[in-house]
Amino acid sequence: MTAGTHLVFSLSSLALIEACAGASPPLVALPLVALGSLAPDIDNQGAIVRLGRWTAPFIGNTAATAVEAPFLRASSLIRSALGHRGLLHSPLFCVLLYVLGSAFLGACGGWLAWGYATHLAADACTVSGVPAFAPFGWQRHSLLPIRTGGRGELVFAAAAVTASVATLLAARCA
């Protein structure tokens, strides 16, 4: 899935929390869930670490390149150590993030882990899948035949938004 779809899916999932909990998530949840939904792709230089393309219009190309450089180096190191869709895409790593994040950041760590979990759920719906049992087994498992960047991904994102709107409407009308 692309970064945009991860953002749409993660933020749409907050409607489920609102419907189940009967209360809206706190405002701080939005950026934390969004950040968590992008975090697993730190191992992919073509994904979220390309801050330059987002910041250049505001700070100029030279400054944007300087801001981006440490993230690209970190991304390169992580990718060479773990590969893309390796350990960072395992549910066990997400659980570890939740435990440590909650211990050190309280509820903020939980929101970050929720976004992370939505990323894994979305990637599990692609043909590439995720290593569901890593580090005990590295075979990737896929739930749906969606190709990243294809029409199926667009349908997936639209379905997530539609489901969240329907869930919110049903919860408010009940």
C-alpha cells in the first residue's frame, strides 16, 4: 500500500474505536495514529522518509535535502539490516511497540501502536503480504490479491472511508 492509503485506512479506523467506545478519540490520537501508520515503511527509502518532496515548497530544496539526509541514511541502514517487509512488518514487533510505547508514553504509545497495526493490516491485504509469524517464520501471508498502486488499492481506500462514515452514522443514529 502507498503512504496515502495507509493514512486513509488508519484514520478511518478511528471511526471503529469511536463507535465501539462511544466516545471520540482524543485529538492527539490523530497525528500519532497517522505517524504509526507510516512508521513500518521506514525501511523503504521511496516511502515516507522522502521528506524533501513534502518540505521543499516551504523551506527550499537545499534545506529540504539537508532535513531528508539523516532519514535516508537511517532508512538505508534499517533496510540493509532487516530488509523491506521484514521484522518491522511483523505483528510481534507491533505488540512490542505497544508494550514499550504504553510503558514509556502511556496512551500516546497505544495510539502509535494502533496506527502501526493498521499499516500491517493493510499490507496483509496486498499480494506481497506480511511475515505474520516473524521472527519464527519469514514466509509472508496475504489476505487479498491487492497490488500496491493499483485499482484494487483505490477500492480498498474507498471502502475504508465508506465503512468509517457508515459506522459513524450508525453509531450516531442509535
